Amino acid sequence: MNHSAKPGATHSPARRVLSLLLALSAAVLLGLGTWLAFPNLFQPEATPAPDIFDGQRALDDVYTQVAFGPRTLGSAAHAQFRAWLVDELAAAGWQVSVRESMSMGRPVYNILATRGETEPVVILGAHYDSHRVADRDPDPAKRDQPVPGANDGASGVAVLLEIARVLPADSPPVWLVFFDAEDDGDLPGSDWILGSRAFAESLTVRPQAVVIVDMIGDADLNIYQERNSDPALTEAIWAQAAALGYETAFIPQPKYRITDDHIPFKQLGLTVVDIIDFDYPYWHTTADTPDKVSAESLKMVGETLLGWIGRLK
């Protein structure tokens, strides 16, 4: 190969610098044009952040529910809540149906949210109605007033609604059921758990588990194991809570035997658990307000359920 210069070529330093600058300018202009035409070539591919249970968003949902007013049966707040919940679930990508039935002479509106056509492996349930009167209020003058229902009703709904937003698409099939007429017992002409009774009577599938959450937003959360619940399922969920570091909230000791929305499903022979903090001091009082509920408590319960569902794969 011949490395000698061609006749007449000029190799002065100034000429070489000028040539280099012209080449660099052309490269910059070419790169700018390419960036304008294909900007994504110069951007790292976006990696979406994983969905996580947002305790503050769940707490905001508690405040929204209470702002409607007490969700007592037949009230305007009761109907406004249903419309809001249906919209929120649909926005999260769930198919929603309102199942109306009659019980003890009054209409009952259970709300079912499903995703896809597959039968459920798990039913998660919570009641949304609130008690008609604050019959446990320490002030006798307030015992005929309705209960705001922040923890007793709204907290369970908030946990299920946030799960609806963040439950991974590849999770085992889950049904979310929002029960009406759970909290109307000890009152003339009514009884407890009317909504879940009606839903269980119409059930044509057999999920592996039915999990009820009730009064789980208390800022001082103490969830003991409920004695009407399946022991093995209880142990599995409490173990998941402990694995997440929530053993101070999920106390591995049985304490109460409660009539709650899990009972009609237990009577069908299904495996059930009731997750409830029955030591809540404001139960059925006018002080059951959102300031007694904590985002951290909602998050602990929500993350525990999401983790447990994830282990079912």
C-alpha cells in the first residue's frame, strides 16, 4: 500500500483543523435530524413502576365514603355510595354488577366485581352499609343518631377497592363482593348479615376461600384470630402478615367468635376467614370517624392479602 501524498495535496495544520470542524458539524446536524425524527432512539425504554397498595389512597376512599353521609339502608347516601363504587371499580378494569334481592321486606344491593369469565379461586368481601343508630355511644343523647361508619364499613371497602386497582393481571381469579345490609342487626324488623346471606344463597361456584375484612382501619390495629374462621386458612394469612413484618397488627391468638359475613359461606361448607379488629373502641358510636383510621393500617391489611393471593399461584 502506498502511503505517500498525492501531488498537489495541502496538509497545513489550519486546513486540517477546519476539515475536522466541518466534519463534526455535519455529524451533529445529522444526529439532530435523527433525534427529531426518532426521539425514542435516544431514550431508555421506560420501565413502569410496579403497582403497590397505596394506603393513603385507600384512606382517601374512607373519607369519600363518609362524606356521602351514613350509608344506612334506603338513604340517599346509600345510593350515592353505590353509584360511586360502581364507577371506581369499572375505572379499575373490573366488570361490575349490582345484585338486588329482598330480605325481611326491604331491598338489598350486593355489588359484585369480577375480572374475566373464570370462576373465582378467592372471594374477598366487605360490607358497605353503616349502623342506623349509635346504640353503643357513651353519650345517651347521641344513641339515636346514625353511625358515620368510617372503620365499621368504609375501611373494608377501601381495602378491597385499592386491591381492585393494583391486583396483578396474572393473579388467581378473584371476586370482590361488597355486601349490603350487614350492619342492621339488633334493630326492629331487621337482622345481621342479610346481604351475605342473600349472596351465599345464590352462589353457584365453590371458591377455595372466602375472606372477609371488617373494621381493619383502626390506627391502633389489633387483629386477633376469629374463632369461627378456618384454622388453616387463618394460619396462612397470619403467616403472610408476619413475613411482611406485620405481626404486631395480626396477633396469632384466637379471641372472639363473631357473626359476620363469613358465616353464610361457612354454612355452605366453604373455607372462610374473618379478618376483624373487634377491639375497636368506637364501634357503633358517633365517634367512628375517619380520623380514627390510618393509612398504615389499611396498607398492612391490603399488602397481606395481596401477598397471600400471590402465593396461591
